[in-house]
Amino acid sequence: MNLFQRFFIVVTFLVLFTFCWLLLRGDRGRDKELEYQRDSEKFVLLTDEIERLQRLLEYERKKLQAVESRVDEYIKDNRDISQNSKTTNWNEPIGILVFVCNRAEALRQHIQKLLNYRKSAKLFPIYVSQDCDDEAVAEVAKSFGEQITYIKHISGANANIVIPPNHKQYTSYYRISRHYKLGLSHVFDNQKLGSVIITEDDLDIAPDFFDYFSATRWLLDADKSLYCVSGWNDNGKENLTDVTAKTLLYRSDFFSGLGWLMTKALWNELGPQWPTGFWDDWIRDPARRLNRSCIRPEVPRTAMTMFGKSGASKGLFFKHLKQIKLNETPANFSQINLSYLLKNNYDDPFMNLVYGLPKLTLDETILKTLQTTNTGESVRIEYSSMQEYTNAARKLHIMIDTKAGVGRTAYRGIVTCFINGLRIYLAPSNPKEWKGYDVGWQPPAETSEQ
């Protein structure tokens, strides 16, 4: 092998070596580029994971704050219960004012019920106010001795009451209005009581009648948008109420009377202008109600006895009234925080509840009430006219009539009932545009006595 051949071999080797070296270096560059790309992808994935964990951490932090808030609220509520126990158990006397006329046996049974359930004569003094000259009633009242205070007024028949000529058929209502003024003036102005529960001899009372009024009395001082507490539910039939919800209470724009509590402050306001007749419709008038409300129960604490069939109204609505279902199992209201009934605590949650429910047509709702699996369900039916309201009320078998445009038990136009496990709210169709009650709303005459 000559020198040239050797040189050629060497050069060829160097060229091949250089080529292989460059090729190898290029592969390493591509490997590094791929490695860099993989590292970048890993970085992006790690960054996404970090962000995900941060979001999860923020979510868990908010959940923890929500739990802490609920715990704080629970502690506050229970502290309020213990603090309010002194307030809700009203420690000042609340008079019981029983209006009577000529039903001796009705009075006997009513007073006996009051005495059976009354826990303290000092806290709940009983006053029997009579304006008729019925000796049998007077004897019954006196037979209870010092357990009650008997008040006898000059009979309305002998009091020279001025009655408009076109109202002679309503004479009883003028005598009753006069009697109410005399009785209320006696307990508030003469006896200096700060609160009075007003009953009549044809009413029955629940075992927790006194506890109910004692526990709710403080609300009338705490919330000036309230002006009474009633033990009555106008739609309190057994098939229209949740009889197990014995502690459930509502605000209501409808003044129902029939076992109700009022304060001396309200008497000071209304007493000087007390009407000569139809006092209950008068107190419902917007000029007296002033957009104020009453507290009323889901399960009634007062009901109508058979004695209610005879009276000034001559049995008007008695077919309905006799079906009101009285609460039978006492509730311990002193252990319940009733501050949810204050307007500032009540309105928004109540409206959000009602208008957050499924909206059904009337026919869909009626069909649903025929089912047996409604436990815990609630629905909303809407109305936009008196005719729609009346039609719905008739089909739901709730009371149809209104007073000064307010449906019985209504609050902000909403009436509720409970049928076969289904909670139903009959509500205005557009709450944001609802302008309040229309005093011109009157149900059809043929349905007003349902």
C-alpha cells in the first residue's frame, strides 16, 4: 500500500468520523430539544396541577368558613334561646277578657277550660265581661268565686245606642262593639294591664293556649310592624293543615280575632276612636291596620264550639268554623327561638322560599294532592286576578272571602295550606310588581259564605 492509498484511507476515516460525530451530535440536539419539550409539558402540567390545588384549597377554605359561620349562627341562636327564655316567658300579667251575653253553659265550659290549663292566676287573671241582663250567665260567673273577676255593664238593650236607620237588622253588632269598648277600657284603663287576650264564651282552647300567648307576647314590643297575636287559623281544618307542625307560626296581614292578644299601646291608639259598630271589620281597615301584621299558628290554639252556632252572626260561616282542628299536644314554645317572626328576619327568607319553589298550575296541584307520596314537598300556584284567586281557593277548599282586599291568613298576598302531605302556596304572579292589597277585591257573593 503506497503513501497515497494510506492518505486516502486516513482522509476517508476522518470524513466518516466527522460525519458520524456530527450525526451523533445532531441526534443529541434533537434529544435535548425533545427533552426540553417534555420538560415544558411537565411544567405546564405541574402549573395546572398547582392551580387546581389552589382552587381546591380555596373551595375547601370557603366550605370551612361556611361551616364556621353555621356553627357561629347555631351558637348564637342557642344563646338567643337561653337569653330570650326570660323574654319569651312573659313575666308580667296578661289578662284574659271573656265577653259573654246569654249563653250560660257556654260560659261554664269556657271558664272551666281556662282554669284547667292556667298555670298561674297571678300571671293570667281572668275577667268575665257581661252586658246582657241574663241571670243564668251571672250565676255561672259568680259560681267561680275569686278564681275570676266578674264585670257587669248596663245592658246594650238599655243603653240608648244610636243605630243608623238602615242598620236596624245589625243591632247586635252595635251592642257588641259597645261591649268591647267597655270591657277593654276596664282592663286597660281601670286594671292597668299591659296585655290582654280576648276570648268569647263559644271558643274552645288548646292545652298550650297560655304558653303560646306568653311566648309570643314579646314580639309585639320588639316589632312595631306587628299589632296582634291570634290563636286562630282561618284555614285550620284538619285536611288543610300540617297537624304535626305544632310549633310552626306565621305572620299574617289578616286580622282573624277569635282568641287574640293586644297590648295597652294598641288600645291607647284605637280606644279613643273605637267604632259604634262592626269593630272587627273596622280594625281590618287599612287606616287602622297601617300595613301591620299578626302572628298566627299553623295548628289552631282556639276553635269553635257548638255554641257558636247561635249568636249575633246567626251561624254565619259556622259550617266552616266548626271544622277548625284544635291543637291537642302541647308545644314548649319557651324553648323555641321565635325571632324568625320579626319582620327583618322573616320577609326575605319567606319570599325566597315561596318563589323558589316549583310553579304548578292549579290542575297540576290538585292532581298532585291525590298522590300519597308528597311528604316534604312544596309547590307554588300563582294568581293575577281576584277571579283566579277565588277559583284556586274554591278548588283547594280554603276560605274564599276577603276583608279590605286581604285574603284570610294572607301575608304579602300569599296564602298557604297543607293537603295530603303537600305544602301549597297560593301567591301573586309577580311579587316585584305587587302593589299591595286592593280593597276593591270582593269574592263572588255566591261563594262568600263557603
